[in-house]
Amino acid sequence: MTSSAAARRPAGIGPGPVLTLAYPMSIGVFDNYEEAQATVDYLSDHDFPVEQCMIVGTDLKQIERVTGRLTAGRVALGGLLSGVWLGLFVGLIVSLFAQPTDALMMIVGAVLFGAFFGLVWALLGYALTRGRRDFVSVSQVVATRYEVLTEHKHAQRARDLLDERPGHQLG
């Protein structure tokens, strides 16, 4: 009987077998991804089975960068352009099955129809927010620390190899 997290997890939930190790042990914690990556690269250069390693971002935080003010005009333009693209796509697909003389009219009609409904739906969605979020932003989840893990049976060998690195300070 095993007590691994993968064995206790219901089927279809959580990371698959590629993103898990049965009994992971830490071989180092780093302040940035580049240091963690360099550590795994060093192990790889010394014939360590790096397929038994994972780099795990920890201490996650979300960063949101506000990129501008959201106005009704900006929403309308975005909805209009999205509708035009969708209408063009649908028009091109439908025109493949139309008579050659009707194809251009089919595309133009789909573009106009898409533009109208894109505009209406965007403005309707904007109106329903009632000004609770009048800005545009991009967000990203980032890790503040990175931990390199390996299977327990390889952990000591990894630590020994890392202790041999040039410039390594014995602690």
C-alpha cells in the first residue's frame, strides 16, 4: 500500500503523472527561476537523472498591471472589432458552400451582422458592470521562490553533486 499523494487523489483531479514525483525531497530553494534552472542544468551536465526532478514555484502572488481607463467608447470599439473578426470568419466558412456570385455578399453580410452584435453585446456587458471596473489590466501569477525537488532515492547524490560546484560555499 502506498501513501503518495497521487494514490490518494481521485482520478482526473490534480496534476497528471508527468507533474508528480512519488516521494519528492528538496535539494535547494532559490530566489529566482534562473538559479533553479541552472541547478537542474548542472545536474544534467553531470549525468544526473533529471527526469526525476521538478522545479516548483512557491509563495505565489498575483500581479495586476493597470494598462488604461475603460470607457464606453473603448468598449464599443473592442466589441465592434471582435464582431467584425467573428463575422469575417463565419462569412468565409459559409461562403465556401455558397454560389460564387453570392459569396461576397455572404461575407459582407456576416461581417456587418457580427459587427452589430459584437457592439451590442460589448456595450450591454459594460452597462451591467455599472462602473465597478472602469479600467483595463493584465494580470499574472508569479512565484517568489523556486524549489528544486527530486525523488528521495536520488536526493543525496544530487546534494553531493551540487556541493562539488565551483564556487559553492560549504554551510
